[in-house]
Amino acid sequence: MALTRSVWERYVELFPAAEKAGNDTTGRTWDILWMFRCAALQRPDEAEIRYQLHVVTDAIEPSLVELKSIIGPGDDGEAVITILLPEED
């Protein structure tokens, strides 16, 4: 399992609003992975899965964001699930 740098910087790293809301990087990572799991269980045969979740970004009120996941080869040819922004490849 991997997250792109863009996903990490936007939705895992803590911004002042996220800190004020009581978020931490572990919880934010959990939310991303859990919502991916829920989406993947609904569409187990798809190579690309898009899903949404609420994340605290610039304001304490969470924003609805979209992410996507793809399955591809890792460094050693193993299957790796990568979570990306919708516009990333």
C-alpha cells in the first residue's frame, strides 16, 4: 500500500485546522485506508477505484474529497495498491 506525496501532503500532514480539530497523522491515514477498504469491498474486480471521504483541510469543518486507487507493480514486481489524487497517474 502506498500514498502519493500529493495525497500525503494534502490529507495526512497536519495543518493548523487539523490540529485544532484534534486530528493526528495516524488517524488521518486510517481514515484514508478504511474508506479505500470500504470502496474496494463494493467493487472487488475493478483495477481503479474512486472513493470519497471527509477530511479537515483549511477549516475545522471537514471537506468532502475524492481519491482513487490503482493496483500496479511495485519495485520488485509485487502488486502494490497506490492511493492518488484523481488527476494523478
